Amino acid sequence: MADQIVMRIERRDGPDAPARWEEFKVPSHPNANVISVLMEIQRNPVTSDGKRTTPPAWDAACLEEVCGSCTMVINGRVRQACSALINRLEQPITLTPMKKFPLIRDLAVDRGKMFEALKRVRGWIPIDGTYDLGPGPRQAPEDQEINYVLSTCMTCGCCLEVCPQVGKDTAFIGAAAISQVRLFNNHPTGKMHADERLRGLMETGGVNDCGKAANCAEACPKGIPLTSSIAEMARATTRQAFKDWFLRDERAAGAGPA
Amino acid sequence: MAERYIVVGGGLAGLMTVIKLAEAGKHVDVFSIVPVKRSHSVCAQGGINGAVNTKGEGDHPDIHTRDTLRSGDFLLEQPPVKGMCYAAPQIIYLLDRMGVPFNRTSEGLLDFRRFGGTLHHRTAFSGASTGQQLLYALDEQVRRYESEGLVRKFEYWEYLSFVKDAEGACRGIVALDLRTMQIEAFPADAVCLATGGPGIVYGRSTNSTINTGTAASRAYIDGAIYTNAEFIQVHPTAIPGEDKHRLMSESARGEGGRIWVPKNKDDKRDPRTIPENERWFFLEEKYPKYRNLVPRDVASREIVYVVRNLGRGVEGQEAVYLDVTHIPAATLDRKLGGIMEIYEKFVGVDPRHTPMKIFPAVHYSMGGLWVDYEADARNDMVPGSPRQQATNIPGLYAAGEVDYGYHGANRLGANSLLSCIYAGMIAGPAMISYAKNVAPKKGDVPKTLLGQGKTYWSDRFDKIYKMDGTENPFVIGREMGELMQKISTVVKFNKDLDEGVGKIREMKERWKRSNVLDTGRTLNQSASYVNQLWNMLELAELILVCGRLRDESRGSHYKPDFALPEPKTKDPTQDPQWMEAWRVRNEKWLKLTMARFSADGPKVTFEPLKSLANPILKPEPRWYA
């Protein structure tokens, strides 16, 4: 183990501020990960050429890869900083913020659009209130196992970061929200409102904008089968388009699903 | 004008409070330092308790109540516990209806597993990331209300203090926009703090980096009573780390995991090659009934004893084995997948085939802001009473880990998710009753009151930006954590605590010589940390002072100099001498530690539990052998 860890960080004081690179050297320590190095820099914010600087800003919370906060690009690969162990990274380690989201500062970005997307696809089970209405519907263990994996999506943004269809000027909603539609539409109660969610995916920037690059599934830290989710939702939206056309009179008359 | 409600914190307790308010048609502003979906509730792994009794074991909410009270060594008011345990089955059903992917039996029903401190299968679970799944379910419901316009989210906003009127009531909050560093005051008829626990006061713990306890500490500084501060749960099984200690859920033992060290102290063999009869299963040997599932304080104490006092740590490290290798890998993936992955990812070893190396770590605060309750003569909680979850500050409520109310001296595993949701369920209606019946007499919040709050905090932050001393605040924070770990976790001694209080006070002096490190006005995390650090130092002092004053051993608070001896009989009630010592101890110490802030240090009194006048369960010896 080298006795020093060398880390280069792309820094910006704000969204419109110019970028600069700063390099830091911190002493090696057991079980080091990118977070423990960033914490070390906070305690001694001095660059490797001896210049005092501000501690870099970054998002973090759980540090065990379940909250999604500390997502950034490490040595060119988007991932969570907490599970990026130093002894498995080539040095100097480079940290840059994700580029598909508006920058706040340094390594912190605004992923608000992912949460907005969850509103657009109506990503919830519309329950009839929190009152004591007895148990939910029965589910086969196999269905639960599929849904559990889909439900581990922590809205971290890796799938959007690697997607060629997602950009500053494109409308594509991205794999995460599409896969969430699959999750809710698989649920016995969620199924009752599948149409509404599918229509959310049929608008501009919906599932048809997927370019099938399949980078998303590879980048997902939770191993969520995003490409199958997209394929399945593409089929379902096609069926939905036919259904909506055949039932257009009923829908207009208000008899069909709203 | 319609009433306004504020909830601070977007974990399970906060979001459940929001849902109850929004469901009643109320407009709610929710403040959170992170997007609510990233709150610390995601870290809860093992499950949520409810006596649904699907395994033919005769489980019942009364037994759940008894297990909870016993696990907490009776250091809490009893009716809220009964209310929680009776509500538990319907809470689990509600979460099921919200779409939580709970594990299922072959018949498609909810599955339940064993957890510590009980002999029943009572814990519903969603793999080994139950907290994440529960939080997502509530987050989705709140998003639904948000899209309907009932909920406004203020994410990346940090609570600074509540706004107090001339009568001492809470009339809103002052908060800091972490992105722009703007400070604003927001009016409200009722405010609920659901800001979680203070794990970061201990530096490294199983907690998220956001669990600084700063909001609770500030509420205490502003006049809220803090109760049982000295009761900090140390979880028996975590992976020690440099940035944090990562939890290895109790569910690993609930599913059959076993704790052991080699019988021969100098055994250097690969653990996989050590035969069963040469392994020392010390918990199973000492506690034949509960085996590896004794309550957490008991398990942590035994592990620390084996490692530190007997020098039996495995491979010369501060660790014991947590072994699940006898369980089929497919079962582990289905029921414990989340934690198997965490161990694999962060340690680089596959726990399905090699015993894990674990050690206790700070995990949860049983203590927190004092909250009231109202129960009838049968000890049933009065629905909608404005006193439920109310702090001593009129209009200020608390719910979740930030309240002291449900776990006494030691929390039962898988009761935390339950207590968060239950507290939120009763806090919401209580806030509505308060706003309807009490707050309207007060009218609109005067602009001057809000202005004063904003000015106070703007001035304070202006001073922080000008701090250009020699001390790095993050270094002080690390030293605080190391000190707290060393003297105030599994085993405590008065001499250490006395010295510790002095050291914390020195750190407070050093804080005044801090350097803010960054004077920017965009996401200035150092400035916000400087403010948090002061609050953490106050909380550290409070935890140590309360720990110093309580000269007994109870639950997680263990002082060898003041511990009851082991009883002479297996059943302690058969040892009259021991029972007398136990009775005398309870007479003196079965009281809440009530702390009020003063500039000279915490003012602490020990106050009797009001529900003991008409208890649901009379205190009984807590014994698991």
C-alpha cells in the first residue's frame, strides 16, 4: 500500500463559476474509501502544492450505498463514493461531478428532475387512506422478489449520467422512472391504475426516446434490470396506445378509466 | 386563514406526520437537509415488529408490550408503548397496502422472522433493507400529496431554531437554505421535529452523516426538555470502518446466525476449518433461552467483555465472528441479500462462505426530547389529544428517534421503524387539535416575531463567516467523537465521565477559536458544520453529565461500579436478597432523567414515571438467561 493517497478534484464554486482542478495528498489509512479521504481533506484543506483552499463540497448521508446521495464520477465511472474503496482505485484518483444534472458546487448536483419524473409517472400506490382497512393483497413470493429488486432504486442518477439520450437539451425521462412504472404496475393494487402511469411514459421524452444503448443497466449499482424494464414498458405503452384508441369513445364519455 | 403546519425531517416519523396532516386536508411544509428519500430511515435493515401472530405462537400485542417494556427496563411511560404495540399489526398492513415489497410465505401472506429480545416471530421484513422500503412507500404517498398541492418540500434546508413568542409558545421556525445560505423565518401553528438521532456526536457510528442531533440540541438550548440522554444503544454487530461503522442487522441472527470465537485463544486457523466443538458460542452458552437473540445491550456487553476483558478477539483484532455460513446461500440472498452485499462490497469477503468479523457500534438514542401523552383510565391512548407527542414548548411536537418515548433504557430490535411511524400517526392529529383549540386564540404570527428570528440567525451566521481562528472545526468534531466512543458507550466509569465533561468544555472553548474554512455563500458546508458542531458539543456534554449522575446500571447504561450482582438462582425472583437489592435500586433510579438547558451546564432532575401509579405491567426483573 502506498503511504499516500493522491486525489484530484474538479472544483467549481457555483454553477457559473470557472472550473479548476485541485490535487490533494492524504496519508493512507486502513479501509480507506473516497469518503474517508474527503473527510481527511476537510480536516486539512491544503492542496498538494501547499495552498490553503476550501473543503470541497459533496453530498453524503448513509455511506452504505442505500441512500444514493454521494454519487459522483470517480476515475471516469459514475458510482457512489462510499463504496469506492481506495485500494481498488488507480491513482491519482479523479473526482468530477455528474454532468447530466445542474451543478450546485464542486461535486454536488441537483437531481430534482428525477423526483419530478416520479410525479409525472404517478409513482405511488393510490391507497384509500391510512385507516385500518386490513391487509393488502396477497402476492406470490416470486412477484415480491421481482418487485423488491425494482424497489431498491435509490434515485442516485447513475443510469441518467451514462445515458446518451439524456442531456441538457433533451427531454428523455430516463431509465429510473421507467423502471418505477414497471414496479407500480406489477403491484396488484398498482395495476388498477397502470394506464395513467403508462400515459406518463407516452408523452414527449417518454419510453420511446430510449436509444437502446443499454448503458443504464450496466451502471446501476443495485443491479436493477433496467433494460428489461424499458423493454417491458415499451411493449406496455404500445398496447396502451391501441387500448386508448379502441376505447376512445368510452373515454370521451367518461366511462373508461380517467 | 387556514392553519399552517411545519414538519422538520423527512424520515419515517416526519413523513408519517406529513401524511396524517395532508390526509386531513391540511397544508404542510416539510423541511429536510437532504431530499427526503435520502433520509437515515433507509439504513434500517432488519424489519418492523407487529404481533400479527401468523406462526401459531400465540403472539399478542400484550406480549409485544411486555417485551418492549422489559427490554427498556421499564424506564418509560407505559401507555404509548401499549398504543404502539396495539397499532403495530395495522401499521404493517397499511405499509403492505402502500406497496412495500415485504417478503412472503408460499401462500402469499406476509412472512415474519425472529428478532432480539423476544421469543416470537414478530418482525415483518423486506429483504434486509426494510427501512429503505418503508421510507420509499411513505415518500411515494407524500409525493402524491405534493402533486396535489397539499405538501411543499423545502429540501436542502436546515432547521436552525423555533420561533418563540412572549408566552414561550412555538410559532414557526427559522431555517437555512444550504444551497444559497439564505436564512428565512416561516410561521406555523404547530411544528413537529422529526429530526432523528445524534449518532454523529460519537463520530463514527452506524448513523448517516446527517444525524448530528443538531435540531434536537438546539430545541433543548431553546427550552425543550431532553430526557434520558445517557441511554445510547450500542448495536452488537457492525463492521468497523474509517468513515462509519456499517450495521450488520440483527436479522442475521434472527435467521439463525451465530456469534462465536475459537475456544483456543491462540487458534490461528481459518475460521471455516475450525470444527464446531472447538468454537465457543458464548451467547448461546450463557443465555440458553434467547441464545444469540438476547437484547442488544446484553449482547454488546458480552462481546466487549469477551474481546477486551478476556482478550479473545479473533485474529488479534477487536472482533468476533458472526457466522451465517451454515444457512443456504439462496436463503441468505432472499432474506438477507442487502446486508450480504454490504459486507461483500465494503469488506471484500463473501459472508455466505466465510464468517463475518463484527464488533459493537453506536447505533441509536433511546433518549431525546421529552414528549407528553394522554391516556384514559384503561391506559388506552386518547385519539387526537393535543398532548400526544407534545414537548413542553406549546406548539412544538417531536416524533421518531428524536423523542424519548418508546424505548426506555434499551430499544428492542425492529421497534424503531414502528415507533417512528406510530409517533407520526399520533403527532399529526395532535397538531391539528392544538392548532384548532389553542393556537387560533393567538391569531397570525406577528411579522416582528419572524423578523427577530431571522435577524438573530443572520447575525449568528455573519459571525460564523468571520471566524478566522486556528482550530479546524472538523478536527474538533473528530476528537469529540473519539472521546465519546471511549468513555460513554458499553461500559462507563464516573472518573472518565467527569474528565470527559471537562474535555468537552475545553472543546467548546476551542470552538470559539474555530476557522470557518470557507466564506462562500453557495453550499458552504463548513459554515453549517460550525453551527452544528456547537450544538453537538452541547449534546455531548448533556449525554456525559446525565450519564455521570445516574449511578446505577440499567439497559444500555452500564456502570460496573454500580451494577447489581448476578442473582444466586437462575430465576432472580427466587433470590430474596437480590430482589431486595433490585427493589432498592428501582426506588432510587426508576425515574426519568429530565434535563433543562442553562448556560452553566445542564440542569438535571430525576422525575418519577406518572404511569407507574396505574401501570400496565409492574416492573419485573429483566433477565434473559
